[in-house]
Amino acid sequence: MTIKDYCLQISKLLEEADHEKSKAFIQLGNLYVINREEALSNIKNIYGGMGSFNDFVLYKDEKVDVEANEKLSALREDLYKAVVSEIIELRS
């Protein structure tokens, strides 16, 4: 999967959970096509600090949605690895 694909998959998962950040991932995926370096930087930056992307927890019917969170965790990890890999590639 490409970085744009990861962003779109995350957006879809967040939309299903009615999470406010769903559109932000569509925008990041589109930015990746237009300005790869800026998108990579923006995506990498969402991973750090309190209240960051790493802290997202998805709920369904006011309960933690274990299945959705497992999917999100895998997508989040794969996206981060892909971004770091591309950043390293750009710097070499």
C-alpha cells in the first residue's frame, strides 16, 4: 500500500467511528500526491506528544471498539514505517 492508501484506509476507519479527524487523513493523502515532502513531514508530526495520533481510541456505542482499534493500530504502525522509510530515502 502507498502512503495515500494508508491515509485513506485510516480515514475510512475513523469515519466509521464518527471520529472528527477522518477528513484530515483524506487531506494528508491528497497532499502526499501534490507535495510528498510536506505530507511526509506533516504525517510524521502527528505521531508525537500528548493527544497525538498514537493516543486515538475508537469507541462504538460508548464502549471501546476492540476490533476497530486493532485495525487502527496496525494501520498506524504501517503508515509510520512507510513514512520513515520514505524520509530516509529522500535524505539519501
